[in-house]
Amino acid sequence: MQDVFVVGTGIIPFGKYPDKTLADLGWPAVKQAMKECGVNSTQIGAVYCGTALGGMLAGQRVMKMVGPTGMPIINIENACSSSSSALSQGWMAIASGVHDLVVVIGVEKLTKFGGGTLPLEREDWEVNQGMVMPALYAMRAQRYMHDYGLTIEQLADVAVKAHDHGASNVNAQVRKRVTRDEVMKSRMVAEPFTLWHCCPTGDGAAAVVLASPRLARQLGAAAIKVAASEVTSGKFTDGFRDMTWAELTHRGAQHAYEMAGLGAEDIDVAEIHDAFTIAELMYYEAFSFCERGRGHELLASGRTSLGGDIVVNPSGGLLSRGHPVGATGIAQAVEIVRQLRGDVGAHQVEGAKAGLSHATGGGVAGYDHGACSIHIFTR
């Protein structure tokens, strides 16, 4: 297996684009990534496109807007882990020597649904009983608060941090700072969550170009190494599930750390799947950034905020950057790569040498989550 490098990145500002097609969203991100590293479409060995709700042949629809096609174009659906799972497939194609250069796309257009929660499969009995994602995470929050003494004020502070970071990110969907009081007084969604505890849905696209060591050197690009690529599925159980513990993420994190030869203490910056405020605290613990039940203490310490030693979601995360489901995983990767290159601007994590991205996909009865994809990047 050979090393794999990210040599190009592209992203469009996340938001609501009701008049644009999926292809309209996707191709500018791809062109930006290709231009950044100076490659043309004839050099692309394969394309991997992640989208959860974008319909058939999403990658083909995007790539026909870019230029010459005909290469293998593989479309991947894995819920919120769709494009990060596509990234893992692209990584494997380079690492195994099958291709020297591939493009990985994440793209989604959620405005076509007109708002509301994401449509889940009604054949699932929990979904049929109303277990949409805000309800599921609200139950996790309630249990966590009961078991560990987390207060609603401390939970609100997750949203405050996210929007402090996102306000400086030109690609964020919501660039508004909020106070704890504003978070707590916004309209109720699913107790204890008010509106600001929940990520906004919308439209977006991001892309990366992956290359072999030989081609990365030839391109002379500012390459960042993909030190670990991990995709894990949840373990099904029809019995008790501990809703306060992200078992799938913890298991995947241990595999990723081992692959990269790093530990939690080596990570300088992380983009994690904070679809709802409680998720960020639970994932602090799953990634071993702190002990179980101590996530709120880590947050309060300031270590996960800009200026801290383990900055989490400097982009604003899903809570502020937005969560167009299939685009999220690659958007996280773009953020981490640009952080390690030192070129994100106002929300730069100074001196970052190692970072990770993390996207989970849920919505199936009996699982912690259906899928989880974790990548570690180093410079």
C-alpha cells in the first residue's frame, strides 16, 4: 500500500439554492479543486461521488459539466457518511495502486424537500413511531443529562462555540453569533433542544483531488497526507442500547489512531459530526479527548475553541456551516486539509500538524449509528 495525498480542495458556500440543480452545485467545487492543483479532466483515473438523497447517477450529472468523461464514476450512499465513505473508496484506489489520481465529490440539495426533518425509511419500526433524528438526539441528551448532571445551560454553550467559529467562516450557512440566552429562548424543536441546538439543512458541495506520492511530487502541490481512512458499521442489537455512549465512533477512532500511528493527544484540530449539541460532547469522549461524562468540562476549559490545543469544528461544524447531508464528509476534509496548509483565514488553527474528520450516518432501529467514517490527515 502506498501513501495517499490530498492535492486539491474545493467547496462552495453552504446555503439554500432552490433554483440550482445538483449538478449546478457540484461542478464549481470540482473545478476549484482541480484548478488548485493544476490537473485537467483527462488525468482523472476515477471519480467517487457521495450523496444521500441526490438521486441516480449524481456523479455523472456533475462531471458532465466539468469536461471529458468516460472514466469510472462510482456513486456512494451511506447516509450522512456518504461522501466520507466515498473518500475512503478514493483513498483505497490510490493506496492500492489502481489509480494515480482520483476526484472525490460530496454533493446534496435538500431544499427540494421544502424543509422539515430528513426523510427516513418508513419500513423501519422506530422511524414509523416518529423517531426522526432530532427526537433521537434529544433522547440522548435527556439521558446524558440524567446520568452525568449536564445542565441545559452547559449544553447551550456548545451552540455558542459553534456559531462563534462559524461567524468567521465565509463558507458557513449561518454566520451569526448567538448568546447562551438566545439559544435557550429560541423555539422548541424536541426537548431539550431549541432551534439553535440543531444543525440547519440546506444545499452544498465540496470536492478533493487525491494523488499518489509520485504524482503529488510531479504536481508540486501543497500535499497533505491521508494518514488513516476508516469506515465502520454499527453493531445491531434488539436489546438495550446505551444512548450516552457513541460506541461506533469510539471503535472507529481506535482503528484510525492505530492506522495513523497517532493518539488522541496528537490531534490539533478536528471536524466532528455535531448535528445536535449533545453530539459534540459525546464525541469528545468517544475520541478520548476526555473521560466519559466530562465533555462539558472540556468545552468549558476553552481547549476545543480557537486558541485551544484541540480545536473542534473551527469551521462552525454542522451547527453553523450547515449539514447538506451528502456534502458534509468532504466539506470536513476540505476544512482539515486547508487548516493543515494554513490557509483558511480568520478561523485558522495556528501550527496545526494533525487533524481528523468524522461523519456518522444513522436512522436505523437497533444501531448506535448505521455507519461512521473517520479520516486523519497530517502534514
